[in-house]
Amino acid sequence: MYPLKKMKSMIDQTTIKKINTVIQAFFEHNAAIIKVRAKDLMPHFIAAGIFKKDEKHGLPIREFLRELDRAEELHSIPFVYAERIDKNTNWYFVPSPAVISQIIAEKVSVPTKKEIAIKKRLESDEAYVIDLCDTVLGEKAERQKRFSFLLGDLHKDGITRSQLPVNAYYESLKLVVEYKEGQQVEAVDLGDTLQVEALNGISRAEQRKIYDERRAEELPKNGITLITIAYSDFSYDSTNKIVRNIMLNMEMVKTKLKDFLN
């Protein structure tokens, strides 16, 4: 624990005001993001002169929040959401206290399998990257969009076919963005993949490749640009999950979408 003198300086109201200003500005410029890890805003805090440098992936802001917590002053940063698991606390920022209430309410209720699947998708790297795309383009994508001209292979009945989804479609730009995960990441829903495998015996990986190639061929034919963003375009960990640094990740997305920026 910090000495008393240092603790008092850490909970100085001027510092708190600066932190609140940075967080508010972040969510104003990133309206699609509703929950961000406190450590991911360290580059913003450093740029604002609140902290001199980052240590151990967000240690300065975590220590600051812990001191506020111990002093029972956490309410002075209304954007803070503390996710307490046993003796550990994960620190997040959200746009408003209302979001915190919503998160708490969701935790109290017992989620259905469908709700668990939706939550998993919302917290996935795919959702994270598309959120960044929404922010960069200033437009909210239609996610899991399906087109009548983009079809999977025949079902077991040998007659019907499913429309294949795309990760994100920006109608005004006639743009589709697809995020590609690493092989170690759990596969996402491929629509009618299971029926196809039962029909022709090909693997999920092979079917994924076939469908990716079909998207790349059919979308341009119908006047839609396809841009692919892969996990390997970012820094990633041993499980092929993106190492989340919002500022750096945002720059990568801007590079990928440069032809669609004003």
C-alpha cells in the first residue's frame, strides 16, 4: 500500500477530473464501444499527462482505482465498472452508470444457451474488430448480413441451400468486412456447414475455405467490395487472440479501410 502522503496525491480531485475527461472523450469518439478494459486507455491517459508511462499492462490506472476503492471514493469516476471475482478485481470503463446497472442485471439473471452464445460473440475478436470498423467509418454495420445471391452448398435433401452470412455490411459504402480468426480459435457458425459435411464428408476447415472463396467471388460480382481483416494483422497471443491496444488497433483498421475514409 502507498504511504499516506502518496495516497492523498493519487486521489487528488484534479487528477480524477482529468481521468473523467479522457474517458468521456473516448466514448464520445467511440460510440460503438460500450465496455473497455481500464488498461486499454493507458495510452490516452499518458497522452493527457496523467501518467508518465505504462507499466505491467495498465498497472498505474489499476493502482489508482484500487486506492480510490480503498478510500471509498470510486464513485468519483462514474465510468468505472469493477468486476469482482473472489479476491481479484477486473477494472473496466463504460459510457455511463446505466450501462453498469445493465451489466449487473444481466449477471443476476441466469442466461440461456442462446444468451451465452450471443455474449460470447459480442466479446469475441470479431465483434471487437467490427466495433473498430464502425468507429473508423462512422457507420454501424449490419452484422451477419445475408444476401440472396450468396448461397452455401446443398443441404442433405439435395434441394435447399442456406444464405451465407458476412461479418459486417456497410450498405451506404457497398462494403463487406470479414474478420479471419486463427486456427486455434473456436470456429464460428457457418450456416449450413454441418448439413454439408453430412452430405459430402468434407472437413469444416475445407468448407470454410470454400465459403470464403465464394464470398470473394460473388460479392464483387454484385457491386460489393470485400475487405478481409485477419488476426495476424495485429499483435496476437499464443491462442491467436488479438492483444488489445485500442489506439494501435484503430490505426491498423484505418489502414485497411483507407479507401473508404473521407
